[in-house]
Amino acid sequence: MIDALGPDKPYRSRKRGLICDVSGQNVAELTHVPALYMARTLDRLRSESGVAATLTLAERDKLLQQAALNFETARLGGIGPEEHHRLVALTSGLPVSVVRAGAATVADACRGAVKTVESARPQASVLSRLDIAPGSAAAVWRRRGRVLGVNASGNHPAVHSLWLEALALGYRVVVRPSHRDPLTAYRLVLALRAAGFANDDVLFLPCDYGVADELVRGVDLAIVFGGDAVVSRYAGGWLNTPVLPQGPGRVKVLITGRWEPFLDLVVESVSGIGGASCLNATGVLIEQNAPEFAEALADRLSHLRPLPPDHEMAELPCRPIAEARTLEAFLRQRAGNAVSLLGHAGIVHDFGNGSAALLPAVHLVHSATAEQLAIELPFPCAWVAPWSRSQGTLPLRDSLVVGVATDDDALFAALVEEPSIRNIYALDRPTWWLPPGIPHDGFLAEFLMRSAAVARPQEGR
């Protein structure tokens, strides 16, 4: 049984959900907090600042360093790190090696959270009124609220690396985990509390979809992860809470000139970290001989072997067989007149135990503006299209990452200047490259903080 971690002590309700592995076997039960508990807890948290807000940045950094070590090595909730990785692999369907790497990403983000927020702070601002000399004035970088709500997704453990900056800044954080992977959030909250964060500074409150609205309504600010439907639902402002949506990435790759030197990096961008992240490439635009490139990409991806998620050599994500069949049907319906070079015989590898691996798919579409380039699926699935210089940056708009291989500096500059493209990488690294200190979709601190003018009185007044 996995209890909620409330502001005082673990909370167990009569309403619970089953956590199952991809074969349908029950792994654990998860408490679901009711709406009244959620509302009362959030009212309490918003009424005053938490303990972390009274600490210095250096003191919070010390707690975060210890939390990272706890998360990596400690036995938390009766489970050690390797058993945790195995359970997350079985419930999320991600390969265990991907889960292990994702956990390392979370720990690294925890260690680097203070450095990251310092990188985000405006150069002209200070952190406290005490940093201003008496009788002087300056901009103080201060929190927009006291409580951040996180409506998390379960597509990859590393999503939990994105909210740790809030703790570094003194926010209270309330995490509503995904039902697909509640275990990563649970372990991280336990690690943070064991390091010295107060129970009412970081909370783990699982709930159903209806109560998730109460979470977003009751906090000062919220991060919401999910697909287009989830993002549009919360980003519309109907709950009167500022929301930072974290939706589909729609990551693309553009190669001008010869593509052969970049094939390995495209393969890694499409299929690395399980192919299930919002940072995996889905659209690949090729200037020279797109059909030949598509065949080469399909050949390389066809060598990925379907294995159960807890197998050390697994590279592909797995799902319950019914979900896998639904994804397969969706892919066939949306492919339209695209030419299938891989996946035409189906993407479902049935293990015969109620679970299936999702095999890669590669399609060639007729145009760089084809609607399929906006499709993002939770496995290695690439849409290859021809691109010409006359099209410029238009087909690359609305992308979280664009990986680009070009010797055209004007084109690279235009990509950097395009407001709807959030990150631009030269294609000497995969599109899912995201070391600590590099913003995922801007720095979270840009959303959490703002500068206020403060003029201190003279001493003695």
C-alpha cells in the first residue's frame, strides 16, 4: 500500500487505485485523496510560508544535495534503488536501463537545482531585501506565490527533475503523480523529507482526475504535464490559476546537404531513452534524397529487439496488449497516404502474457508540412519528409527542440530567432540531450519568480 504523504503524516483513504505492471498484474495499491482533503490541505499551505522559505539558498542547497544522495542510494519506503528501478520499468513499460538513467537525471537535477535558479536570476536583481544597503533601492527577485502544484505525467521518470527548482527557491510543492508511474514521485518526496525538508514543504497527493482540478484550483501556480487535451484544458485559465503547460514536444530534425554523417544521431534522437519522451525526435526533414534516408533509418531501427521492460537489454517501451493494439490502430488511421518503411506489418510484439513491446515505425510523407509531422507517439516513430530551402523555418515551427545539421549560418540564425521553437541544437548531440542547468522549456524560475522594486529606509528611521 502506498499512502499519500500529507503535511503532517502519511494519509490512507478508502478510495484506492491499483498499480499494475504492463502484463496486468497487481503491484501495489495507491491511496487517492478526496477533494475535501486536497482543498483543506492547500488552504493550509497557502496561509503561510513553509520552513524552506525561511532558509538561505545555501541551506536549501545542502538539503538538496543530501536528497539527491538519498534518492540514488537509500532504502526509502522499504524499497532500495535497484528494486525501485525494476518496479518503475514494469509499471511504466520503459526499459529498466532507461528508468535507471532517468533516475540519475533526477538526482543530477536535485544537485544542480540551486545553480540552475542562479543562472535564471536576472543580473540586476538580488535575492533578499537584506542584500540592499539601507537608503538604497534595487530589484528583489521574489516568489509569485507560496505553493506550486505539479500534475505530473508518467511517460518518463525525468519529468520529476523539472520541479526541483521550486524547492530551491523556497516554494512548497504538491505533487500529484501519474497513475502509470507514481513510484518515482513517491521515492523523490521521501528522499527530500529524509534530507530535512519539512513534511508541509513537499507533499505527495495521488488523486483521480476530478480531484486534480482541485489541486490546480487550490495552488498559487501549477505545472501541468500531458497531451494536447490536458494542456488545453488547464492552460485556458478557467481555474484562475497561472499554469505552465508541459505538453507534446513535437521535436524535429533538419539536415541540409549530405545526411550520411548524421544517421547515427538521428537514430539516437528517435529511439534513445526508449523513444517515449517529449524530447525524442518525431519529424525528420531531409534536403537531399529523403526516400533513401527513410530506408536507411528504417533499417537501423529494425534491429531494436523487443524484450520485457525489466530485461537489461530492453530498448523498446512496452504497454498492456490492449493499449498497444489501440496505438497500432491509431497509427494506421493517421498514417493516411504516407509510405510505411517500417511498421507496416504492425507495431505490436505480443509477449503472450498480457503485455507487448511497441516496435519502431518509419513513414515517408510527401511534404515537410504534412499533418503527420505533428503526431507524437510513446515509442520510436519517425515521419520523414523532403525539405527545400525555400520552405525555410516554416515546417519547424512549434517544436520543443530542433536538431539541425547545416552549414547555412543564416538558416541556423533564423531558427534561433523563431519564437515558437524553444531549443535549437546543432546535430552533434541527440535531441533529448538535457544536462543540468540547460532549460527544458525555459527556466522554471522564469515562471515562478518576478522582480519587485524595493527601496530600503535609512538606518534609524
